[in-house]
Amino acid sequence: MYCRETVIHYLSWMFIVGGLANLLRQTRRYTLYGRYVDTRGPVRRSCPAKLAWFVQELPSFLVPVFLLLTSDSQPGLGRNLLLWSFCLHYFHRTFIYALLTRGRPSPLHIVVYATIFCSLNGFLQGHHLLHCSQYHDSWVTDLRLAAGLLLFFLGMAVNIHSDYILRSLRRPGEIVYKIPRGGMFEYVSGANFFGEIVEWCGYAVATWSLPTFSFALFTICSIGPRAFHHHRDYQLKFEDYPHSRKALVPFLL
């Protein structure tokens, strides 16, 4: 398959513009899923949390794997490391996190939007890595690859551990909220969001390309504000909430 440079270019800029628009929107109101779903109003169509996460995350795993198996691409250790790192994240989100989550049902329209985004992003990242990017053999020893992958896996570890802490706060079927403690939650309210942002920023450094930087920016704009919303919500709910804890960036923000 030849590189569709125009498609890659426009998709990347669509993520950048869409991410900034999403950031602006979230400065004015919450995104209505999870704890911000209004259960007192009329019942809206929703999807069970386990099914929602499975369905919406699956394209980001399947699309790159499909492209890998059905099209020709240039071999290369650096490219393979980057592609399978991306797929590893979404394998975990699709087949492990989705199975373990104890979250609330997600509004159906949120699931649909997330599925569309993950399908586009799966194509963007997979197609660019397999058919557009040019990584020479020297890229394997490049500092950007080493530093980026280190950040990626550190962020992934923080994200997975933070999700474990959040799950441990609830028994199956519970929907109560408690103060999370341990790990990066000792420093920030949105430890799981912090981990995922570090993960994708590291991935952007490792790949050093517009598509991955656009995805990292979209991630920051999408879940960064949610950390601040959670921080404010914890402070309102709990009088004993730690005053030293920040919202998203340890010691700073």
C-alpha cells in the first residue's frame, strides 16, 4: 500500500483542531460520562461499562494489526517496536481493562464518538508507521527512541497501577466515590490521566512525527481537563481531601 500523505496530513490537523476545540469546551462544562452523568434526569440510552470500553477501544488495536497483516510494509526494528508498543496499550485497554472495569454505564453517543475516534486514530498511526514513516537502522540507537519508549512504558505503568487503585476502592456493583490513595495519587488527583498523558507524549517523542504529536495533544486536551474536574469534585465531596495534592502535574498544576 502506498502512503496516503494527504489523508495523514489532514487527519493529523483534524486531531489538533479537534483537541483544542474539546479543551475549550471542557473549560465551560463537563463531558457527561462516568461520575458526571446526571442520574436524576430522564434515562438516556447507555452501554454497560465493560462492553463500552471493549467496543470503543477495539478499533485502535484491530486496525493497525489488520494493516500489518494485509499490506506490504518496509521491515525495521524501530518501526516494529513503535507499532507493537501502540498495539500493546490498546490490547490492554480492550481485553484487560475493559474486563476489569467497575465504572458506570457510558452514554451511547459517547461510545459511538469514541469508537469513531479510535478507528480513525488506529488507521492514522498504523498507516503512517507502516507505509509513510522512514526510520533508518540508526533510529534504534537514537536518543529520542530510547527516551520516548522509556516515558511510554513508565506512563503505561502509572496508568495501569492508578486504574488498579481506583478499582480497589469499590466492591462489584458499588458506585460510591472515595479518596484514592497510594502511587501517584499521593501527588495528583488524576493519576490515571497523568500516566496516559506521559505515555502518549513519550510515544510522540519516540516516533517524532506529526500524527503522534497530534494524538498526544488530543489526549492532553481531552483528559487533562477531566483531571481538574475530578480534583474539584473530590475537594467538594471530602473535607479531609489532601491540600497538597495537585490536579494533574505533581507539585505544579
